[in-house]
Amino acid sequence: MTALDAAAPVSAHDAWETPERRELRAMVRRFTEREIVPHLEEWEDVGELPRALHRTAGSLGLLALGFPEAAGGDGDHLDTALVTEELILAGGSSGVCAGLFTHGIAAPHIAANGSPELVDRFVRPTLRGELIGSLGITEPGTGSDVAGITTRAVRDGDDYVVTGAKTFITSGTRADYVTTAVRTGGPGHRGVSLLVVETDRPGVARTRLRKMGWHCSDTATISYDEVRVPAANLVGAEGSGFRQIMERFASERLSLAVQAYATAQRCVELTVAWARQRETFGAPLSSRQVVRHRIAQMARHATVARTYVRDVLVRYEAGADVVTELAMAKNAAVEACDWVVDQAVQLHGGAGYLHGVEVERHYRDARILGIGGGTNEIMDEVIAGRLGLDGS
């Protein structure tokens, strides 16, 4: 090795290429090709994933990644990102990621701030694939205004009595419990707490929602009609819910950014294969300069997004302040994905518009990525605020 080689900068991509992570990637690809791809169209039509898929993923340790060892977890955020990335690249979808890995937004608050009893009751069995959890924050009248939630939990002896409604709840029709944002105090963010509500309690009702995309990921509106929940189900201290939610938004946004660039890359690969095999006027589609250039642009958008998101993710895992860059990364990846999936459908022609064709699924699924975890507009507001622009 020369002195120049020794001084060469380290790329953020190197973190994805350790022997352990190459083995993890290979395992995820086998899991996806065997357990997901053959059944995905059926799950899209049924509208949900089978519980058995959670148990299989749990037995492989995939659900434990990114959780602390004290709660039964293993690995870090890079591992969870790798799993998401490879699942999509191997023929899965962001809809599968949403339905299978909902615990990534439902259980971290409990693992970090819940009592040992709550961790044992909810987190450990979830990581084994035995329970399914959801996160209940958004309400019909509040949208992105987390501090404005109105679902109320009133203390009554050893219980809280919960009344209100949550909507757009991922895995809401299958969830065994919902980590629910409730108002235990006065108005504003200081009155918000987190409470684990089991869905089999009297007064809990669920209504399935049909969506444009993510068809295999069930979504619901959940209503609480004077639901009695033990006070022991409180996650952390009263009034700490808003802080807990804000702390976990970062990892959710990174996950969505990974889904976006991975979806874009998968559509590039599908379109390259299609252009090589599809013939028009006696020649492969790939022989047309306009098509080659369009695919080159698609590859550029996907690669640039992946490079930047990975860089931010490595720095986030190292504890750096990347609030601004994280918002930029999500929007950059979503923008790249939106353009790439649109071009993929266009270059597939009529075939790209057919239900069951993979690029059609990615086209539908991609639309939610700029809405979930904080809309594109909210991300821009975060960036503007960090630039010192207060809107006044």
C-alpha cells in the first residue's frame, strides 16, 4: 500500500461493505426471494401481510435490528437501512417495509423510555414477531400538528380513560397494541404523553382505509370510546410524549429516505432489463439514444440520492447534528424517486400501467414517501428554520 492509498478518504459506502453486512444482505435477499416475492401480488390484493411473515422475520433476527440489546435488540440504524434497501432491491416493495417493519416506529419509544415490564410485555415479543404494534399520532383534525392532538387520557384511579381518534395508522387493522399520543395535560406540546393501548380493550374500534399505494400494508382509523388503560402502560413520564415523538422522527425519516432511493434504484434496474429485451421497429429499445439517455439520467438521480442519504445516515449513527441534512436527504431522495418511477412507467409503455407489473407497484407506492414521516413541505420548513428563516 502506498502512502497515497493509506491517506485515501473513507467513503460512507464502506460501512455497508463489512463482511457481516455482506452476509446480512445475502440473507435478506434470500428471505425476500423466498418469503415475499412469490406472494406479494396476493398480499396486495388481500390488503395486508400475514402474521407468519413477522414470525419468520423475527426468527431471523431482522426485527431486532436497531433496538438496544437491553430490550432484546441487535445492530444499529445502518443495519436496518441495509435490510430495507436490500428487501426492495430483491423484488420487495416499500409497502412491505411499511407493514413488516411498523414496529420500527411503534416500539422504540417503549424500548427507550418504558418500564422493564412494558419492555417485556410489548417490545421483546414484537422483536420475535409474536406481536404487531402501531404508532398512533395523526388525528383527523390535526395532521402534522403533533402538539395539537386532542385524544384525551384522563386519570381515574389506577387507569387512564382514553377518548378520541387516530387516523392513517400503519398496520392499524392487525396491530395488537398502539403506542398512542394522548393529552394528559393542558394545551400545547407539554400536555402530550404516550400510552400503550391494547387493541382488544373494550371501546377500541378500527376501520380499514383503502389507499392509492402500499396495498399490502393495512392502514386504519382507530377510535377510542372511554377505553380504560392501566396507568402502568404510560411510556416515560406524563408530559414527555412530544419530546419522545420528536426524538424518533429522525430515524423514521431516514427509513423513508432509504425506501425512496432503493425504490429508484430498483426501477433503474428493471428499466435497463426491459430496454434490453423489448424490441421496437426491429431493434431493442436500448438502441434508441433518447431511451439510453433517459435511463442514464434515472441512474444518476438514484445514485446521487443513495450517496447523500448514506452519508447522512453514517453521521447520524455517529451522533452528529444532522437535523438539517436529514430533512434535505429525505426530500432529495423522494424527489429522485418520484422522477425515476415516473420515467420507469413511461419507458415500459402500456405494460408499465398494468396491475401486477413491478414498476406500476413502485409508482403507486412512491407517492406516500413525500407525505409520511413529515411532508416535503414540513421538511422544507425544518431546513428554513435551521437557516435562520423564522417566517416572520
